[in-house]
Amino acid sequence: MLEEEYKYHHIGLPTTISQKNEEYNEEWKFYGSGYFESQFGIEWLRIEKDSPLHPLIKTIPHIAFVVKDIKSSILGKKVIYGPINPAEGVTVCFIEIDGAPIEFLEFDRPENEIWPNDNKLINPVNRIKNKKESISFKYHHFGICTNLKKRDAFYLKDYKLYYSDHNSNPYGIQWMKYETDCKLPSIVQEISHVAFQVNDLEEAIKDKKVIIEPNSTSKGVLVAFIEENGAPIKFLQIDEI
């Protein structure tokens, strides 16, 4: 995925359960929460049945990217909603790829001038760099939980899961199907996760709520999961071999 084209912004997780500090969107008929509190852009969406949003957006988690030119980004793509302007200075559009909704956002001025928020570690404006701790977080992939095994899926025996290749599309979409006897925490099996490549795994998980301790999934790769805002987040440290 080319960083200059797509900059990670947030993930949207549909839910039927009321969340803390929900805000209601009258136009799209959903309750949103978490984005302004989450350092990693975890947003929960409790969507009403008569919402005008596309059925995929209502039922499948989505990932959102900031783009420079939304018209160019959606050219030749399967558009499922928009483009629209949810606020002055912002254009939003959803496309579908491989059965998953992808959101694009185009800002005509800095986001903080539209939605003031200084809480983010992952921020497309500052090149997703946490200067305070000198830990870099680079978007790697988005793992979406599913009950169906995707065609050409790989099998990870130690974790008892089937997963698709996130490199097969420019947005890093990866489908995850866990077997019934999988031993991973239920939050990982039930809630889709966003993954970031970090330069120092131990520092990245420091003072975080760790749900899977650092472990090696393959040579030169260390992985750990934390929980933030009720969702799993994956960190990968990939060392040069």
C-alpha cells in the first residue's frame, strides 16, 4: 500500500450495544462513539435499521483512509455511499473491495480545525509518529472476523485460524476465520482488529492493556495484542533478516 496515497484514519466497528459517550448522527441515523477518545482511531457504530447507509457499512467493519483527492481515489471503484460532506471542509465516500467497505476522507484544511482532537497517537497529519516516546506506528493491515473461509486462505496451525493475504489489495484487508477450538482470547476472535508495524514492540505495549504477550509468529517477526476502547489492536515488529 502506498503511504502517500492512503493514510490511516480510523476503523469503524458496527455494534448493537450502547457505548459510552455516544453521539447521534441524524443524517446517517447512527450513534458513534470512541473516535475522539481512542488513541488508535477505534470507533463504534450503533446503526439504526432505517439508516440510509449501505448494508455492508451497517454489518461489516470498515477502515478509513485520508486521501488527497477523493475523486481520483474512487475512480473505477465500486462506490457504495457518497461522496457526501458530513461537515464543512470534509468529503467522505465509501467503496467496496473484496466484500469489505472502505471509507475515504478528504480534508480541505487540517482536521483539528474541523474536529478538534489532540488525543491521537495515530494521526495522518503527523505521519503517524508518536514523538513523545519516539515509537513509530505504521499501518500494516486490517483483520476482519468472518464465519466463512475465504478462497485461497492460508492456515495458521498454532493459532487455528484461516486468513487471507492482506497484500492482495492496496488497503491491507485481511479476512480471519477462527476454528471453534482456537485458544486465542475471545475478543480477538470476535472483534476485528487493526494492525500496526512498530519499531520497538516492548515500548509500544508499555503501559497498555496487553491481551496477547509478545511472541514470534515467523522468523524475524514479533507480534503482540493490546486492548483499547474495547477492541483488539495488533502490533508487529518486523526485523530485517
